[in-house]
Amino acid sequence: MKYFVRYGEIGVKSPKIRRKFENKLIKNIQSELDCQVDNDQGRLTLITDEKREKVCDVLSRVFGIVSYSPVIETITDKEKITQTIESLIKSVVEKKEFKPEKDSFAVRCRRVGNHDFTSQEMAAYCGSVVIKECDAKVDLSNPDFTLYVEVRDEKTYIYHEQIKGLGGLPVGTQGKVVCLISSGIDSPVAAYQMLKRGCKLVLLHCDNNPYTNNSLDKVIKNAANLKRYSVGENIELYSVKFGEYLTHSKEDAPPRMTCVLCKSGMYQCAENLARRVNANAVVDGSSIGQVASQTLHNIEATRYHCRMPIFSPLITYDKLEIEEIGKEIGTYDVSIIPDGGCSAVPRYPETHADLELFKEIVEKIDQKSIIDEVCNSFEKIEF
């Protein structure tokens, strides 16, 4: 079986970068499919004996693919094209994918090479074959069913589906990032969005024990969910024992500052790990105003001591938008499993941190020394 695979923004890159991204996209596809991929002037044609169900499952999870189509190949001969269209129309009618008694149709034709007919003439000819086969109504503006015919020299490809892909860039083309991941809803979605931009993921979970329970189990399950979308690249998961730092923060600083100090410490742990694994940025699931540590003043304070770029791909998303993505990728159902939350959260958390006062508190509790000690507890988690 053959499939046309289409990409989007890869096509606007310079020729050198475009080839690099195309090759990475092909390599990612072949990491999960036994297939050959031909690249003909930006048109990727996938050839495989794998079952359609598996092919569609893989292609639907590969970032960089805008859409794909199962295609039927025949030779550029009107008799052969007629037979192919007749067979395809019978099949889609039987499957009720096309109901000619009420559905309109159109034929879209593209042509490459020298032929004794134009694209419009071939489209008209193929349309007459459809009408003869099922007597359907033509609607070129807004058809219910579209038949696609691509004539490429001596070969012709016929299909009727354009299955939407994830878009974005091939995973592994944009370097490595460390993503903070908790047992909540937001951070797995933020990590997914970085995959979409072609980044390789290293996940870091800050284990707040004894202030949280069983959070690592949920993190491991969502790391496995994210791995499904990191086709072609492995995902690493690390855990760090963060509870001791939280205890210092609660005992040696004003209680209202606990959440701000917590997030600040997490960023610094992530930066420490990023430098160890040669990552270029830190990522979290912040959304402006969603919780106490994510007000603008607190975002400024929590990020002040981190010297590495921090990306928050969900910064403008509301909770419903984040939940919707989480449901689509399978992380939401894991994230909502009850785990008791974090008992370190103060009754009245700071929402308007004064940066100068925060810097004084950080120095007073000797945050850097504590974080350096915490970072000795990094543990790689196999999943």
C-alpha cells in the first residue's frame, strides 16, 4: 500500500534545512513502521506492507505531518484509470463513505509531466466515470465527497481521503529541553506542545514527599503517554527529592512565600539537570493567573534566579483549553486521579511577591546551598 505524506512549514525552510528536516521526518516514521519513503521534490510517498490500522496509528502521532492519504497507484492510461475509479467508488459506496443518492462530488486533478490532456480535461473525464458508475450530482464549490487524481508522468495516483496530522516540526530537530512535570493536568500538556515544536524531552519530577503521595505513579503513566508522541526520539524521566527543600522553605521563611519559593527551587533544579544533560531550556505548564505562583509578580520572582530560558507554552491558555488537549493525548484521565494534592500549600499564599523582598528571603534561607544539595538526589526513572 502507498500513502502520500504531506508536511507544512518544513516547506518554507531553506533547501539545506528543508532536506535535514525531511530526512528527520522520514527517520521518525521509519522508527515505528517497516516502510520505504520516497522523496520526490517534497512529495513523500510511503510504501509499506504494514496493515492500514497500524500505518494510520503511527502517522497520526508523528509531528511534522500535516496530512496523509492512502492512495491507489495505476498507470497513466484512461482505461486503467477508469477501472481504478470504478473500483474505488464501489468500495466507498459499500462502506457508506459516499452516498450518491444524496451526496454531491467533485474531482480535483493535478498533473506533472507531458501529456496529451490538461488537468481540467482529466478531471472532467474522471468525473464522467463517477457519474456513469453512480449517477451522483456534481458540486465543484462545496462537494460532500472529493475524488483526488494526481497524474505524475507515467503513473497516476487516486485517493479520496486527506487525513489530518498533528502538524508542527519533526521531534528531534530543535534540540533538547527539560520539562518540569507534576501529577497535575497542565505540565504534561506543556511537554506535548514542546514535542510539537520539534524538541526532545527530558522530564523532571520534583518529588515533594512527605507533602504529596503517589505523585510519581501518575507522572510515570503520563510520561508513557507522551512517549507515544515522541516518535523517533526517546524521552528520559528524572525524579529529584524536593521535600527537604520545601521543609526548609516552610520553617525558615514566611508561610505565605512557600509556593513562590517552591517554584523558584523547581526552576533551579531543572536548570541544574539541563546543564547536566546538555539541554537548552526549561519548560513548565504555567498559565497566567491560574494559581498563586502564576501571577505576573510571582512569575517574575520565581524565575529571577534561573539563568536559563524558561518556556511556558500554555501561558495564554485557559483551563478548559488545556483540559481539552489533555483529553486528546490521554494525559487528562491520569492527571485527575485523586492523590490528595500538596499539603505544603499555605492557607493564604503570596500572589503579589515583591522581588526585592523575595531576593532577601532567598538569601536568608541560603536557597542555593539547599538546591545544590537537593540536586545530588537526581534519579533516572525507567518507564
